[in-house]
Amino acid sequence: MIEVEQKAKLKAKRTAERLAKRKALVDSFSPNGNVSADMMAAVLGIGVSTLWAHVKAGKIRKPLKLSARTSVWSGKYAEYVRDNGFDQGGQL
């Protein structure tokens, strides 16, 4: 029984850490410059995997590839999608 309680506490701690990270990303958001996938997802209030699913479906335009492992969107585009929704996301 103790092991179950420890797992629940660990899960709650991880969730709190994840939410704190997302809040820090949203608080530091600026529409000037570029935003990473983590920042884009936080600004839109979705998970990173959901963000990539929307990109694949064409609801959000593909990011600019800076390198093999680095993709970014413009901050103004992130703000536009946040304010206007995903369906119009690819049209800006």
C-alpha cells in the first residue's frame, strides 16, 4: 500500500513540475522573435505531441527548420493561432 502512495506522490510531483514549466514558458512568451515547439504548445494550451499532430493535419503550418533537431515558428504566428484558432492556423 505504501508503494502505491509513493507512486501517487511522485506522479503528482511530476505533474506539478510539468505545469510549472509550461507556466514559465507562457509567462516568458513574446510575439517578437521565434518560438520552439515547447513554447508553441504552451502558448496554445496543448501538448507537444498534439502540436505535431496539428502540423501533420495541416491545421498549423510547418515550422522553420533551423537544424536537424531545431524547429521554430515566428512569435507573431503563435499569437495569431492562439487568438484565431487552429483551423485558420495555416493561412497566415
